[in-house]
Amino acid sequence: MSILRAMYTGVTGINAEGDALGVIGDNIANVNTIGFKQQRGLFEDVLGHSIATSDGAGSGVRMSDVQQMFTQGSLSSTGVSTDLALSGDGFFVVHGSVDGLPGNYYTRAGQTQIDREGHLVTGSGMQVQGYAAQAGGAFATSLTTLKLPTSALPPLPTANLSITANLDASAAVPAGAWDQSTPGATSNFSTSISVYDSLGQSHTANVYFAKTAAGSWDYHALVDGADMAGGTAGTPIEIGSGTLAFSPSGALDSVTTNVPFAPSFVGAQPSQAMTLSLGTPTSTGGSGLDGITQFATPSSVSAQSQDGYGSGDLSGIAIDGGGVVRGIYSNGQKVAVGQLAIAKFRSNEGLGRAGQGLFTATRDSGEASIGVSGTGGRAAVSAGTLEQSNVDLAQQFVDLISHQRSFQANSKTITTADEMLQELVNLKR
């Protein structure tokens, strides 16, 4: 190897180590960047001859590539519902423009928020992509920007009610016949349940149970007249009634409806049809034990429900492990608005960096395979957490020292070659 070649070889080493120091510096600078993936420089030797020749001398080194290290970063809990992290392989899909180039980009940084139009966006304004919720609970099959409705959630009138209770088998038949003007004195037991009309107004329905004979009961549902069209305040109006028959074992044997539930509330839809479920009678093939029963224990209600609700305003957002985004409303309802899309690539290392924590698909990475969380090996979504940078700061400092020493050694090669050239020039003196 000539002296000049040794000098130029030292130059290649200085250039390569300088590039490597730049990579390490980038890693250290982004040690607190959410979702950042550290890089490392890949070195290769440079030949100073043709492969066909026998001369084995090299001409130094160069940094051939910078490799992304897509190891999992630690998850840090933030308690912010719109903070998202991925545990496993995959990327969030976002849409927007970077340096004037619009399109889909991919990121592990899950610091999202709701903008003024209701879109789920990243801190830089990129719109998070997913599958919009459809009527019936299904999700669309095409990607779209996830958007939460900013308008009030419309009310849902009550259509179904259910009561699970026990009626005391040892109770005596009331002395007087049923009288809706004095329901408490002419019944054995009662419970109250709220129902909603088509305007979202809540009304209290009082359901009274009166024993008529051994194993036989009547039920009557009353609403205050002030709530009913044509009613009088303080005067209860019956909106439904029926008869219950029980077997000797206390199971519900049959239910007969006398007055169907069809109340006409003031200002709301007239004759609002409702169905009251009191269990599955044995006469229709049911168990007779999943609703109203008659055992020799005090009468009590163990559960009751209805499916209506009033209008509500959007008050928050919740995202589950499957990436389903739900709006939380002031009336207590949670309504699905979409499901996050997760992209997976054949080669993560082949992705191109676009800045702002974003990556782009390249020929080396292959096309994005987009689906939902937990399918096809895609990562699980963790809400209220963020994925920290995977940079190991201690390792970066060790690498920094190593490359610094190598830089110094290569500079020493150049100074040594320079001294040798000086000695060669001095031979002429």
C-alpha cells in the first residue's frame, strides 16, 4: 500500500466515523421523542482493486446504509384517553401532507387529539385513518378519516323493559280489589322504572304487583297524569297491565297481557309501543326462573332495565384494545364511531423516514397490509399510554466513545502518512 493510499484510506475512515457520529447524535437527540425508532450505521470495506486481481489491499471503509431498529419501546401511562400506543408489530395510518406531498403515512407516535371539526388527528394535524361505524354495529371496509359527531346524540325512546324480581309466596291477598287511585293499599309490592319518550323526556313508571290467589298475581304500570296527554297531575294513569301465574315450585308458568304498553306522553309520539319482559314462562319452553319468581322469601327486585335514553352531548372519547373508538356522551351512552386501522409491512426496515415521526412505504418495505388490531399479527392498541423511544442512552454513549476513538485513530493514520511523506521529501536535502 502506498503512502498516499494510506492517507486516503484514513480519510474514508474519518468520513465514515463522522457519518456514524451523526446517526448516534440523532438517536440521542430523539431519546424523548414518542414512538422514535433508533438507527445504526452499517459499515462495509472498500476495495482498491478489481475483484479479478490478486492484490488484496483495501481502500478504506464507508457507511453503506442506516438501519432502523424497530424494537418495541416501553409503554408509559399518561391517563389521557386520546394517547395511543401499539404493543407489537404495526403502525397507525394517518393521512395528510408532508412537504407538499399528500397521501397516507405511517407512525408509532400516538399523541392524538380531537380537532374543532371532530376529527381524530395527530399533533401535527395528520388525520388518523380507520373504519367508520355503520348502522347495526358493523364497520365499513374502506379507510376513512375517523370523526366524532359534534352534534348532540338524539334520544332513543324506550321500546323494551325488563324486571327480575321475586314475589313473596306467603303474601296475603289484599283486602280490597285493585284500585289505581290507591295503588299502595290495593297491592302487595311495587317498583319504579324510568322510561323515555320520543323527545328524550324521562318518565317514572310505577309497577304494582297484587296477589289475587295462590300462585296468581296481577301487575299494573302507572304513570302520573301530568306526563300523559289529556291526563291530570296527581291522578295516575294505567299504561299497561297483565296477569302472572306460577307453578307450585315458584317458577313463572305464564304471562297474560291485559293492557299492552302504549303510552301517549305529552308532546311526544302517541301510542309509544313498549314491551315488558318478566321472564320466559315454562308454558312457552322457558325456565320460568330468569325473571319474576314466587318463592317464600320477601318480595324484592334484583334487576331491571330499559333501552331508552335522553339526548346527550359529547363529553369524551374511549378507545379499547381492539382499536374501537367510542364517543362518551353526557347521558351515559357510549357510541362506536369507528375502528383504528393498523398497517403491517413485510419489511419494517425498508420503510422511508418522512420526518415528524412518520414513515412512508417504499419498494423495499412492500405495500402496507392494512387491517384492525389483533388480526394478522398486528399490534394491540393500548389507550391512555404512549410508546417511548427505543433509544438505549447508555449504549449510545458507549458507541459514541467507540466511534470517537476510531475517528482519532483514522486521523492518526493521516498524520502518520504525512510524516512519512515529509521524510521522503527530506531525502532530497
